[in-house]
Amino acid sequence: MPPEPAAPLATIAAALRRERERVGISLTELARRAGVAKSTLSQLESGTGNPSVETLWALGAALGVPFSRLVEPHHEGVRVIRAGDGPRVRSEHADFTGTLLSPGAAHLRRDIYLIELEPGAVRAADGHAPRSVEHVVVAAGRLRVGPEAASVELHAGDYATFPGDAPHRYEALAPGTFAVLILEHP
């Protein structure tokens, strides 16, 4: 009998199976729609894969669900996430880590993340669902963020909002950059 997957991987595995079955598509079809290898998806559904931010966003988009529905179990009552804890997902292309702080319930349609970035490669994000909006507050460091043609530089304490349904970027301009990201879904 294979060992039980670690908690975040078990959550992701269960969510992928649940959402794929809800949509009524095969593993092969979901892999095709998301542009990921079937073997990668199979590993993720068995709890043995190591998904990146990009892979989970692509799977969420293919399933028509927010990223948060794939990585976070539902909680009730008081909930605390200590610094450095929480379900962390890394980018494949940049020194970018996202930690889901609060998934949006169906009636709220928003997710809250803590994002940590280091200078170097740019985190290029595809557009999310139509009419999505991103809100960013920089807590430390400096960050260039927004749509490619209209990105802005933010310093600690600065806030920006922009359409999340078009390609956009996150680029750390100083070591130790971190920010709070609120993603509103339509």
C-alpha cells in the first residue's frame, strides 16, 4: 500500500479528482485542456506530484474553478496561519511563491494570497477568468506588477489594482519582496 500523501498534496489530489468528476471529463481530456502531461496529472491526482503555480492555474482554468479550490480545504471558525506556514506553491519560471491565506467561498468570489518574490526572472501570469480583478499591497521590498503594457513599480505600503483577465507580471525589484494579493473572481 503506498504511503499517504502529505497534507497539501492530499488536498490537491482530492480536489482535482472531485472537480474533474464534477465536470465529467477524463484524465486525458483534462490534461489536454490544461496543456499538461497526462502522467503529470495522474501523479497529482495520486498525491505524488509536485505541482507548480503555473500547473495549478492551468488546471483550475480548465476545470472552471479558482486556484484556491484546488489547494485549500474549507475551514470554519477562527483560523490562524503563522508566518512561513500555509499551503505554499512555487513558480516554475521565477523565484515566486504563493501562499493561499483565505479561499473565497462561492458567494465571496475572492481569494487572498501572500506572495514572496526575489529579483531575477519575471513571474508572467496568463489572464484569469473574464472580469477578474487583482489587488496588490506591497508589505516589504519593491515590486513591478500589472499588465505588460501598463505595469507599475510599487514600494512597501503601496497598493495597485488591475484587470486580472489579461496577461500580467510580477517582478521583484528588491530582495525579500512580499505582498498581499487579493484576486476577485467574476
